[in-house]
Amino acid sequence: MSNAVHAIPMTDIIRVFLKLGTLGFGGPAAHIAMMHDEIVEKRGWLRRDEFFDLVGATNLIPGPNSTELAISIGHRLGGRRGLAVAGVSFILPAFLSVLCLAMLYVRFVSLPILEPVLSGIRPVIVAIVFLALLKFRESALRNVREGLAAGISLALAAMGVNEVAVIFLAGAILSGSGRLSLAPLALCVQALPVTGSSIFVFFLKVGSVLFGSGYVLLSFLKTELVDERGWLTANQLLDAISVGQFTPGPVLTTATFIGYLLQGGTGAMLATLGIFLPSFFFVAVSAPFLPRLRSSPVLSRFLDGVNAASFALMALVTAQLGMKSVVSVPTAAIALSAIGVLKFTRLNSAWVILGGALVGHLLQL
């Protein structure tokens, strides 16, 4: 039996969320604005207060906010079937776009002519992440306690403490749960071989603990896949993030690109399934309890700590990747120019990435 609040035909839900996934450039804020326009203003499927109630609810559970909003809207419109078809329809265009670009990347990236293009793109990606970090700071560091939690998290991460441990420790500190130990959260990473199961399990873990901006994903990928497991190089990671920026839909389809680099089409499918599956699970399980969760002071403080730690992790990896990609006066100029353009204009980031690629090619960086 459907538990939908509004009974909307499945074909209509599929059509609308395929459209949103295909045209959804610009990141989570743009995605949410497009959903509001399509769902509330144009079609009247939800009231304005219902819509923003769901927006607030997505901040209480791990995962990419705009994707979870699509899933939550689908649940509200069509029950569990609506939940599934809305989420899949929103993710599918990005998955297919990233998969195609990953195939081209693997085929042509070894050509010397492409290296200057990629060298021009990478500083732009650092600029995009830096600006996202500044926006995230507004909600993650609102008082001294959250600032201290972020500082502690930054120090621990710099010393090599696992990101999951850092996130949960910060949440426990601010929620007052002093008995929480680092031991069960250490989740030591071994140098596992690249297999389908190891790809799926890694991205399943990331999707299960990822709070805040989708760019926090960078920290998990940099630490585990680049530094500890050696599955990727830092440049490959930046290239993966640039593809996620250049395509519509969720930034987390970066996982699709990385999965393809690691194990072809099978790896792409498993990585995508792993990183998004927790979002479907958390929305389905939490929907009946969200009003109660939102009013919990302990959970609220825990999430404050999680956001502060996520900000710290994102700041650390932004600095590390910046040192890898901004390595000369021209690349520094590209990064600074990208920051200026993105901050003071409404130009889509995809055009700025193209501009970086053109400059890199012209200057033969």
C-alpha cells in the first residue's frame, strides 16, 4: 500500500525528474531552486511549506542534499515507488553523461595534447571548491563551539585520523556524548586490491557518512583512494571532480567516473550504486520520524558537530589539492580569475571550466 501524501502518476514523476536531472547544472542550490519552480510553482504538487519542510529534513540525514530532496519529494508524491523512480530519474542523466566522459577520458587522456587542457581546468576546480567552502562556512561555523570543533577536527585529520572517526567524534563532543571512543570508529584502511566488492564497499561507506556539502566527498577520496590505497593520483581525482562539475545532476556522480577508471563499466555501476544507495535507505527509514528528529536538541547539536568536522575536512583537502594544481603564476592567475568570475557573476561553472581549458591549451601549461 502506498504511503504517499499526494498520489501523482508515476509517469509524470519520471518525466519531471528526468528533466530536472538533465537540466540540473549549477550544484545543489540550483537543483533545489529548479525543483521548487517545477514542483511547487508550475505543477502545484506540493505546497511551499511542504517543500521547505522536506528541504530542512535532508540536512538531518547523510547524503547529497539535492538528491535526497528528489527522493523525499518522490516519496511524498508516490510512496515507495515514487521514492525509487524520482531518485533514479534524477541520477540517471548524470550517470550516463559521466560514464560517457569517463570512457573518453580513459581512451584519450594519455595524449600529450590533453595535458595542458587538464592543467588549465584543475585550478578552476580548486576555485569552485574554495567558493563552496566559503558558503559552507556560513552554516558550519556559527559560534565558538563549532569553531573549536572544526579546529580539533582539522588537527586530527592533518595527523591522519580517519575521516569517519573525526566526523563522529566532533558530533559526539558537541552533543555531550563524552563516552564515545575513537576505537570503534577508527575504521583502519588497508591497501586492498581493486575489486568490484572493494569499490562498492568503499563508496557505500562514504555515502553512509557524508554530511554537508557534496564537496566533502573530496576529503574521503583524497585520503583513502589517493594517499592510502593508491588507486588514483591527485590529478585523476581533480579530473574526476571536474567531470562532476561539467555534467548535470549530483556532484556525487564523480563516483561513476572513478569507478570506471578503476574497473570499467562494472566499477562505474558499483560505485554509483554504493554512493547513492544509502540516500534511498535513509529517506525511506527516516520519513515517519523526521518531525520528532528535528525537535531533538541532542541530534541538533550532534549535527552541528558533524557539519563543523565536515568543513574542516573539506578545508584540509582543498589546501592539499590547491598545492597540487596551482603550481605556477599562470595557474594561480587562472584560479584567482575563476574565483572572481564565479563570485561576482551568475556564469555557470561549466563555462568557467571551459575557459580554464582554453587558457591551458593556449598557454601550453
